Amino acid sequence: MYDVIIIGGGPSGLMASIAAASNNQKVLLIEKGKKLGKKLIISGGGRCNVTNRLPLDEIVKHIPGNGRFLHSPFSVFNNEDIISFFEGLGVALKEEDHGRMFPVSNRAQDVAEAMFKEMDRLNVAVLLDSPVKKLLMTDEHITGVRLHTGEEYTAKAIVVAVGGKAVPQTGSTGDGYPWAEKAGHTVTDLYPTEVPLLSKEPFIVSRELQGLALRDPAVTVLNKKGKVLVTHQMDMLFTHFGLSGPAVLRCSQYVVKEMKKNGGAPVEMRINSLPDENAESAFQLLNKMMKDEPKKSVKNVWKSLAQERWLLFLLDRADINPQITGAELPSDKVRAFAQQLTAFAMFVNGTQPIEKAFVTGGGVSIKEIEPKTMASKKKPGLYFCGEILDIHGYTGGYNITSALVTGNVAGQSAARFAKESPIESGV
Ligand SMILES: Cc1cc2nc3c(=O)[nH]c(=O)nc-3n(C[C@H](O)[C@H](O)[C@H](O)COP(=O)(O)OP(=O)(O)OC[C@H]3O[C@@H](n4cnc5c(N)ncnc54)[C@H](O)[C@@H]3O)c2cc1C
């Protein structure tokens, strides 16, 4: 018998195994795939955005899916602890824009290998290529796991760290949700988050904007009454199927939730290419620019406002010949162009599937998890951590932070639980 079994070798499971073994417990980590940390290694564009250095309140704000639940785990282990942890393992980190922390080497592999080495040092036993089929339990407590091969392993405490359903080729295929339900937990609706959006607008179908990237526009999602649900100012991209890029990924969960609410109807989005202006101030700005250079074509007068491809597209939407001079252009057309520049409206009608999302929304309900220990409130000895929980953040290191923090707390608590257990261990 082991003291603690961890199921899943993603960031949350790796960290849980280290935390449990640091508490002098006999730990077994069971991973379905042939390798540990597959998703960790591709995260952050292969550089591993290991955490974020913004203040904790800001981190919580960037985790719109139940980020507030993390206040408690953060009081045990937080982003600064993650930084000290990796630096202690010899992985030098650097801060980039928006507080994002990466290894100085820019190699996710270095982050993963440092964790593997630490597991070795702490004698964590690892079983690879060994998918767990089910949790073993009595009415009173958890007792172990059964693999698909039929082999069983017993332990005093079990940490479930099998991730969500996004990018299943990394091993995260949603195996843990039915186990949680069997143990008496509620699993909230699962949906894709941080996912590209689909659109049937003619300019998307015709692919005329495919590959166009806008630098730092303000992208807004509206509900069916025209109320603003969220605005994100970051880069975005037009693709052959719709929209992508950081601002769009951040907006995507609001689109999913709005479509759920409105019975699947398309959702309106707005793009403000001049985020410091509104339609009126942009109108004034356009007029001033025209007055300064009345003999030039408007295409040339306004070329500093947007890249040419986007500018020409918006001029066309406002029914303006780009070669016309300012002196010839009626004021209502200038207003129409100001509107296009500051509130370009389009509809989206869905997202790519959860398999193509960066992160899973929904999961094991946090209402049934003790936030200071990550213990199940339903089954003594059972712990959850990482993306399987109903916690999801924006990309930018927030999900890995959540996985590492909940993993650390789950590992420590499972070790404490095992130490206090009256059952004798021994393999
Ligand atoms: C392309 C990509 C880029 C990303 N970039 C970022 C980023 O920059 N910043 C950020 O914060 N987040 C990012 N994320 C999200 C982040 O990687 C995840 O939220 C995080 O890996 C979740 O960690 P986890 O340990 O909970 O689960 P996972 O990393 O999904 O690990 C779960 C593990 O459990 C194993 N497993 C599953 N079922 C079983 C079973 N039955 N038996 C045994 N083992 C099992 C799986 O094989 C897997 O190894 C990215 C995600 C993707 C897909």
C-alpha cells in the first residue's frame, strides 16, 4: 500500500507528488501516457508560461472561472512560492509583459525536467502507460485505484489530477469526471474556453480578411439586448473560419455563455480599432486630419489610423472610395467611417470544439471541495487539483498557476491525511 497515489502527470499532479513526497510519504504517480507533462511541455508556445507575477488580486481577476476560490489555496502556496520553487530547482525565470513568467532558457522542457528530477530525489514511484479505469472506495473512504489492465493499487489518500477535456491528444480526455460523480461530486457543465470563434459573416466565408492581425484593438461581446458583457484590449486575428488571437480567446467564454442563454442565436461582437476614441471623437479626429491635408486622398490622409488592408475594408464598409479627397467627402460618410473604426460590428455563431480549446470551462464543483486542503467534502481521503476543477483562467500563466497551487495544496494535505490515518502502509 502507498500513502498517497496521484493520478495524472500534468503540472498539478507533478506538483502534488512533490508536495506529498516532501512530507515523507510513500508516493505513487500513475500516468496514462508514455511521458509525463505532455501539455505542460507545449504550453506557452513551448516556452511554458509557468506563472504570473501580478499581485494576487489581479491574478484572481484573470481567472474568471471561480478565481476567488483560489484565495484560500494562495494563503498556503502562491505565485511567488511557484517562482521560489522553480528557482530552488535551478530553473531561472524571467518576467515578460503582463507579469508573465517564463524560464530564461525559453524551454518548457527545462521546467518539466526540473520537476522530474525533484520527484526522483524524493523517491516518487512513477507508473507510465497505465491508464486508471476507476477509483476504489468504500462508503466511508477512498481505498485505491484500478487500472484498465485490472491491476489494483491501494493507498490511504488519492489525488485526482487528470486535467480537463481540452487537447485530448495530450492525455486529458475527461476521464476524471465520472469518477468524481461516483464519489458523490457534482460536475458542472463542461464547455470550451480560450477557444477561437466561428463566424458566417460573408467577409469571413470569402476569406478576404484571412491572416489579418489587428494590434491591440478593443474587442467587445454584447448580449442580445446590446449590453456590453466584456471588453478585452489585446491583439486579434481574422482566420478562415472566424476570429482568434489573445483578445478573442479571452472573449470566447462570454460568447459561449451568451449563446447558452439566448438559445444558440449568433452573438454580436464589436471591434474598436482606436480604443482611445469613440464614434464622435473619431469623427472629429478624421475631420481634423482631412482639413490638414485637403488635397490628398482619404486613403493616404488616414493611413496612420489602421493598416492598409483593414483601412480599405472599413472604407468600403462605409461606402467610401479610398481615392476621393477630403474636400469631396460628405460629412455623413465620415461619420459612417468613424463608426466602422470604433464600433465595427459582426456576429459570431459558435466556437471551435472543446478539443481545440486551450482550457476546459466547468468541472468538479468547487462547492464540494475544501479550499484550504483541496479535500473532497464527499469522500475522506480523496483530493482534486488542476483543470479537472471548475476553475478556468485566461491564458497568460493563470491556468498553470491554478494547477501548481492546487496541486501543491492537495499533495501536502493528502500527505497529512495519510500520516494521520490508522491504516499501516507497506507495499
Ligand atoms: C496548447 C496549450 C497551451 C497552453 N498554454 C498555457 C499558458 O500559456 N498558460 C496557462 O496558464 N495555461 C496554458 N494552457 C493550459 C494549461 O496547460 C492547463 O490548464 C494545465 O496543463 C492543466 O494541468 P493539469 O495538471 O490539471 O492537467 P493536464 O496538464 O491536462 O494533465 C493531466 C494528466 O493526466 C493524465 N491522465 C488523464 N487521464 C488519466 C487516467 N485515466 N489515468 C492516468 N492518467 C491520466 C493525462 O495523460 C495528463 O498527463 C495551455 C494549454 C494548451 C493545450
